[in-house]
Amino acid sequence: MTAATPETRTAAAPPARPGPHPEPVVSMTGITVEFPGVKALDGVDFRLFPGEVHALMGENGAGKSTLIKALTGVNPVAAGSIVVAGAETRFTGPADARERGISTVYQEVNLCGNLTVAENIMLGSEQRRLGGLDWRSMRREAARHLERMGLSIDPSSSLDSHSLAIQQLVAISRAMVVEAQVLILDEPTSSLDAGEVEQLFAVMRRLRDEGVAILFVSHFLDQIYAISDRITVLRNGRLVEERATADLPQRELVSLMIAGKSGADVSEARPRGERAARDPEAGPLLRAIGLGRKGSVEPFDLELYPGEVVGMAGLLGSGRTELARLLSGADRADAGAIEFAGETTRLRTPRAALAHKIAYTSEDRKGEGVVGDLTVRENIVLGLQAARGWMRPLPRANVDRIVAEYIKALGIRPANPEALLRNLSGGNQQKVLLARWLATAPRLLLLDEPTRGIDIGAKTEIMNLVSELASQGMSVVFISAELEEVVRLSDRIAVMRDRRKVAEIDGGEDVGVPQLIDLIASGGQNQ
Amino acid sequence: MSAVAAPHQIAGVGRWSPDRRYLPVIGTFIVFALMVTIGGLRYENFLSPAVMSNLFINNAHLIVLAVGMTFVILTGGIDLSVGAVLALSSVITATLLQAGWSLALVVPVAVLAGSAIGYGMGVMIQYFDIQPFVATLAGMFLARGLCFLFAPESVPIRDESFIALAGWGVNLGRWRVTAAVLIALLAVAAAWWVLHRTRFGRTVYAVGGGEQSATLMGLRVARTKVLVYVISGTCAGLAGLLFAMFSRSGYALTGVAMELDAIAAVVIGGTLLTGGTGFVLGSVIGVMVLGLIQTIITFEGTLSSWWTKIVIGALLLIFVVLQRILTLRRT
């Protein structure tokens, strides 16, 4: 992907077509959405003009999807007004919104692969003849809509015989059948390659020039700058900024998205003096050479040393998690190699990684981490038992000793090994997850967002623990959306952007959040 | 955020011919043609119109069952109740005719009994979120139990108009088409029309392809999922009527395990058990294949009838594995 340079952007933007229509087609004011115990959106204003591509930006939990769902009637709105085409409106759901000209295309293609392209486009707006569906004219109609997208594929071919990019364009064709004035594209590019993204963008530009208002969500900064005319930034459920893309430098955008996030109040979580001076003689514990996976993360080099915390900095969707998953064997790399303790090895499965004493805690704590219906004790010994093999059960006395040890060491509350895990708080669940992998005595610990969604006290405890583990000689990879935490904890920081590792810097006194923001925004090109 | 990016093909590449959706049905048809050819070569009179007509006459009820089952399996469900519902319908027919009801009343009552049971199961599956396997298993026991409530013993049918209907038939040359065969073929034609020419029919396929997607496409998923069980129940009711015409009686223990024959016919006919792919015509050929196995074993003479089951089992296995390979190649 090529970054749009400022010159081409200003040249291609406003003068190319009439300026924004004076009347917004969608105007949301003071939107508040409440979920039990949380205000997901707090008085957010949002405007969408005909003939513009409007990027909605924000990190995890900023409220992007909630705003889209509030507009399309999925989430009930507690306060605020939604005006569509001049009339106050509340949609009852996506189908209702679609009928009134607001169509949504989701990240995953939500079409039926077993049906034909024509059926996928036309179902719901069929044409009939003699009481039955008239396939001939529906195919013709579908072909017309496909042509509008610049697609020349056979409407009677089945959808799953086409690539994801084409399927995505078919989904947009379907959205446009109802002559939508507003098209919502929710991360449509996340599984497309560069050429396919260009194909999608060409369609978006064509629709925009026809006067369609496009709401575009993407985590790729390059794409935002290549396609959007205007950007709205949300943070923690509040509106931060709405500005023309040409007037919003990347650096400012990144800091608007993440600045002021309330990180853990870790006053010197890791005393600088304790940072291990890397033994110049010792080789790296793990060395990744050109490791990558198509559509997930581009090939990167990375060295991890014992006794060192390596932080991963980057925005949501920048490839942080994908990188950790390659190192842990959760995803299989299709390029490059891994050397572990000097020997080339292939990590095909998490089990293979575990055999090398590499442990990975997923960011998806509930889905891929703890087992909610098992007890604290069972969750803690799970990893250890898996490493031993199912044929050699751990003696119960050993289990009890290990479990008691970790409950005490990590301060897991309630300190009851028989408590069901789903009844624990998020922070304590995270500690149990940590305990599970610590019990396997890993040499490399990959922590993906261990501090997300837990209270500040628990955050501090976990960060102190990480720091302590590193000083005992463990190699740790620490991923967090909160740059302050990464800065505080890391001996070295790898910077990710748009699924690429763009820079690597040593941590230290002089490294701060602003410097990381610069690196993320510039893609490491200033160095 | 999706950590796993699905692999995908290069844009524009990846069109297949002939369309892979037809491959399983084509496979079934080849098996059918092979069996006819082998039978014709091995045995005299095998290819006679009489034998072939009997293939339809003896299996008319199974064709109707398979048609209903096709709807259910296309949505990714299963209906275990159809054998018992068939028995119930035949027992109702026999009992009511014996009680002196007129045929014009008995027919709708017998068929609608099946629809009602289907509706009940559909509601359980859709609105109470019970697995189709369990809900229809309950329906199966219920229907079988009701049979005995009506008539614990076999009830002969002596009603004249019914006998006349059952015995009606036309001879086209040396081919014979009975009322039951005609009804079965009409059911097939109606099912084809509904599946391919109505929005409901396409929704059936869409639900099988991905329920979530179908919902997001704004299709009426809930109604469709209930309706397929109503259709299957109705077909089972109709099949019960046909079976009563065939056996001239109603008996509570008919059709035991016949639902499994219907499922086997649908699967051999190329419909994927995961839903979304398949054709009614395939299911009809599936029934024909099952019937041919039986015919061939009868012609062979020395083989025990258990060989029917063994051959069906082997065929099923082969077809399921073939389908699996086709599906795996797709992803």
C-alpha cells in the first residue's frame, strides 16, 4: 500500500468535485447510548454529507460500532436526535434503515456463498412473473448493478466461487440495489490485499461522485488518507474532533485517538535501574527472520532476549496481536523462520510453542483464555497438565500446592481454588490466566493486552509482576493499547502500523508517548 | 477485530464448469445409470416397463417423504418424525374411513395432522431454540404413541371410494402410472417450483448457507425455519395416505425407521447435511437408487434381504465422504 502524500491528496480533494453539500443527509446530535453500567456513547454529534467519504476513527471501545448501531437502530438511543434527509428518524433495525436508504456492509461478507451472485444481490427486491420469481430479468438487473461497480462477472455463478474482494463488492451491489443514499462500510478492507483494496476504493469513489454518502471504518491509516474526505474521531464514547482529512495531519490524528487514555497510574512500575543490561555475549532467546503471514502481518525481523521486556506499540488492528500469534504458534506463518535458543524451529501449533516453553495469553480473555465454567484450580493447572500430557495426571497434592502458591503470589481474590472462574472480576481472571502459564515455567511469555478491561489496582499489580518476571530472566513480550504502559515497562519497543513492523527503539528515560505517536503516524519514516 | 484473515483467491479467478453445485446430483445420477445398466445386462426383463413402473409404485410414499426431508435438510435441520407421522396418517385414514367418514373429509384430516405435528416441532426448534434432532425425536415418539391411541391393531380399509382411488391408474403403453405415483410426482413438481421460483424457496437455501447472513440480508428466517417443518410434516401426512393406498390398511407399526430411509435418499441424492446445497430432483433419484438396490437383490434371488441394508450403508458412506471432499476443496 502506498501512503497518500499530502500533495496528491490536496490535488485530488475538494477542487475535483463540488464542495460538501450544505445539507447533511444524516445528522446525529447529542447521541447517548447506555449499556448496563456503561455509557457507550456520551453526547456524540455526527454529520454525514452527500458525496463524501467520511472516516470514523477510534480505538477499541471508542464507540464506533455503537454509533453505527445507534444510527441503524440496532442499539436503542437513550438521548439525542437522529435526522435523516431532513426528518427526525428512529430506525427499528438494519432492514428498516435499508428500506429508507441507509445500507450497511459489514467486515465479514454477510451473504450466502451457496447462492448465486444474482440471488445474493436481488433477494429481498425480487421481480416476479406469473406468480413466481423471474430469474431472467433478475439476472439482468443484477448484471446492471454489478456493472455499476465495474464488475463483469457472471450473475448466475455461485458467490463462493469468487474472491473475498469480489464478494465484498457484491455485498455493496446488494446495498446499492435499494438506491441507498448512505452506505456504511464497517471495516470492509480488513481481509483484502492491496490490489483488492484499490478495486474497492475505485467503486467507493464512483459512488461518492454519484452523490452517495459513505461512512467508512478502517484501522489502516494509509487507507483513511487515501480515500476519506472528512474524519470524525471518537474516544471513550465521546466526540473528539471532526475535520477535513486534508487539514488533519497523521500525527495529530493518532494523538487524538489515543492521547489522554487513562493508563494505569503506575508510578515507576519498573524502576529504571532494574532494567537488565543485555549480556552482549548471550544470543537471543528467539529470533524471527522475515516471519509473516499473508493477510495478517507482513514479514518482520525481531529478536527477543532473556530478561527483557519488549513492548508492542501500535493502533488497534496494526498487527500487534497477529505478530504475537505467529510467535506463539496460534497462527501458522507462511513466510520466514523462527530460531529458538539458536535452533531453527517451526511453531505449527500452540502445543509446539508450549514444548519450547513459549506461553501466550490471548487478548480475547473470555473466548481464548480462561474457561469460565471451571474452577480457579482447574484453570491454573490446565496449561501444566497440557504440557505433561493427558496420560500423566498431576498428583492432587502437587496441584493443590501449585495452586495455593500462585493464588498467594499473584494475590488472586477470592483466594478460593474452588471458585468458578466466571464469577471472578476481569483483573482476577487475568491473574489466573497468568498463573496458568507461569506454572509451566515459560522462557518466553507473550502477553496480549493483559491490562485491558481491568481496574487500575490490578493493572499495577500485573505490570509489577511482569517487571519482576523479566528481572528473573524471563523474556516477555508486552502488548498494550495504552502507550504509557508500553513506555513504562519496555526495554525495547517495536512499533507497528498497518500490519507492518515499522520501527524498533530502545526504551529508556528519553522515550515517551509523543515519540511513539510520531513513529506510528509517520510509519517510522522520520528515523 | 479479526485476527485470522481468511485466505482468498486472486480477484476474477476461480470460476468452475460445470457448476459445482450440480456435481453431487450428477454423481448420484451416474450411480443410478450404472445400476440400471448393470441390472439390465445381468438379468432378463430387468429393464421392462413393468419393473421400472413398480419402482415408482412401490416407492411413491418414500418419494414424498424425501421431498419434505429435502426442505428440512436444506436449512441444515433434520426431521426424525416422518416415519411415525406417516404411520399416524395411515392409521387416521383407516380408522376414520372405518368409522364411516367420507373420503373428502378424511384426506385433509390425515394430511393436516402431519402439518400440525410439523408446526409444533418447528415452533419448538425456532422459538425455544431446541436442536432439531431432539425436537423431532420427541415428535416421533408422540406420533408413534398417538397411532396406538387410535388403533393398536391393523385396521383394514374397505371404503369403496378409497379402494377405487388406490386402484386407479393409467397405462401408457406398458408403463403404469397409479394415483399414488401421480400424487408423488405432483409433490415433486410443486416442491421444485417452491424451492426455485419463490422467495421462500431461496430463503430455505440462504438459511442453510448461513443463518446469520440470511437474517442480515433481511430475509424472513424465523418463518422459513418453522415452515420447512410444516412442509415436512405435511409431506409425511400425504405419504401416510399414499402408504394406506398401497397397503389398503392402517397399522401403528408401519414406517418404523422409514425416516432413516428418507434421510439416506436425500443424502445419496446429493443434499449436504450441513444445509444450503441440494436439489429435490436429487432426492427423487436417491429414492430410485434405494429402490433399485432392493430390486436388484430380488432379481439376484440367492441374496438375503439384509444385503439391501449393507449396500445402502456402503453407498451412504461413499456419498458422504465424496461430499466432504467437495466441501473441503471449496474452502
